[in-house]
Amino acid sequence: MHRILFLFIFISIQAGAQSSALNIADSLARVGKNGEAIKLMENTNPISDKIHLKLAKLQQEEGNTVKALQNYQKVLKENPGHILTAMDYGELLLKTNKLAEADSLFSHLTSTYPQNASFQYRLGLVKEKQQDSTAMDYFFKTVGLDSTHQAALYKTAKYQLTHNNEFNAMSLAKTGLKYKPENTSLLSILGQSYTASLQFKKAIPVYEKLVALGEETEFVLQHLAWAYNNTGRKEDAIEVYQKLLKMQPGNSSYYSQIGSIYYKLKDFEKAKLNFHMALNIKDQKLDKEYLNLGFVHKQLENHQLAYTFFNKALEENQFNERAYLEKAIAADNFYEDKQSILDLYVHYFETFKDNGDPKMLKIAEYRIQDLRKEIFQAE
């Protein structure tokens, strides 16, 4: 009886000590003393699951992902069914590009909990990082399980838009916007879908809303100006093109667009002035401006438009090495013909192999080898 009482008291003291350590650690973390909080908990004995989890969170904040992962693993070893811990562990694996481990974990979770949309989405993210074409299957499954899942709706809507399925993209974007009307990513997809399907009147309020939400980017303004111009709102289009000129003073195409609008309005003096401005700029090389526009569209994953701008940069300056390589990379993202892609990389490599940037040449060299293998295997 005494031994049982002693054991009960001992356990109670340990639990109290751990609880006290957690409380103190929380207080330290709240005032930004993460290091002291971590040291306190690491010196607690024994370390409970709660402390392991708190350690993992703080270590992750401090950038010590190795120790954070180890603490998550310790908790999951004792409690394999602890779903929230598994989720946090998987997120960290994904963030640190431990893709094989993340794939294994989320594959297990989706198999065990097939109706959990979050697990399906995260497995899709893993597959996407692995450049596995099945990634989209998981994003579509996510939407099927949870029609409010904003991130998956964006992924699927964007996929539909880039595959010329504008009406499917609209439907997915609208579904997400019902639940989060100010989701700028989905608004952008919706606006682009209206533009692609020539529904300019419907596109205008979408782009205007993006501007009102602080998304006054060159991309958004270009599309808004185009929509205004195509719906007869000429003065509004001019105003937007003037904003664009403040962003890109050396872009002759904006002067040309303004000149064209004034010509249609029969204001020939203003039309002439803007056409002359465009010509004056054209006398200079605009390869840098076109290259920058290409980079913008590359970031937006509009590779076909990026290709067009990189090509324009080369028309302006045939010795722009970066434009040569970026043109090949852009083609690599939407060309179906592998041989044509290979030819672009080879053309770049042969042109600059003697005096080009070593890092850029290495990128081209690796891709040339891969493409030759792919072409050979396909024969």
C-alpha cells in the first residue's frame, strides 16, 4: 500500500514538474525567448509528448528542422494515430524537401483516411514537387471532397485555364469565390478566363476588384486596359496605359496602344505624338524590357506568352544570352515537339559555348542530354 502511494506521489510530482516546465516555456516563448524555452524543456526529465511537440514547434521557428523532425518522430513512434502531429510532421517534411518521406507519410494518411481533403491536397503538393503528373489527380480529388478548399480550387482552375478549358476554369474559380470573394488568386484566374473567352465586359469588374484589393500589377493593368479598349471604354483604356507607362517608361508598345486609341477617336495630333514616342523608344534597344516582361509571365506560368517576349528581346538584341536560354526554357514548358525544344537549347549552347555564362551553359547542357535520351527512347 505504501509503495503504491509512493509511486502515485512520484508520478504526480513528475507530472507537475512537466506541467510547470511547459508553463514556464510558454511564458518565455511569448516574450521571444525561444532559446531559453527550448533549453528548459530539453533539460526536463522525462520529456512527455506535450513537451516533444512544444519543442518541435519552437525548434521549427528557430530553423532547427533536424531536431524538430526528430521530436515529431518520437511522438508518432509512441502515438502513430496522432493525426495532427502527423500533419505537422508531414508539413515540415514537405517544407524541407524531404519528398520521399513526405510521400510515404501522406500516401499512408490518404489510404487510411481517404475522405480527408487536407491529406489528398498535401499528397498532391508532394507529387507536384516531385514533378509527378498525378499531382493534379489529388488536387481534383481534394475539390471533390471539399468544394470550399481554396488552394485546391486555385490549382485546378489554373490547370483548366492553361489547358484552354476556360469555362471549367471559370466554374472552379466562381465556386471558390462564393466562400472567399476576395481571393485574389481565384479572381485573377476568373478574369483571365473571361479574357481568354473574349468576355471582356465580364472581365472588367474582376480586374477592377483586383486593383481595389491592391493587386495593381502590370499584368492586371494590361488585361484591364485591353478589356476597356475592347468594350469601347477608350478613355479608361488610355488612363490605364498611362499608369503602365509609369511602371515601364521604356515600353514603346504602351505608347503605340495609346496612339491607336487616339487614332480611333480621331484625335490625330495626340495619336501622332504617341506614335512618335513609340518610334523614338524603338530606336533604342528594348531587349531588357522584353526580357523583364518574359520573366513576369514565366512567374505566372504563362510560358507561351513568356516565349513571345523572350523572342522579342532577341529581335531587339541577338546577343542577349539570357533571352536565348529563357526562350528555350519557355518552349520546354509548352512545346510538344521534343526535337524543336532540343534545337533551341543546342542553338543557345553553340552560340555561347566559348564566352557564355558557365551556370547557364551547364543548365542547357544537362537539358540537352536529357532531351536526347527522351527522343532516343521514344523512337
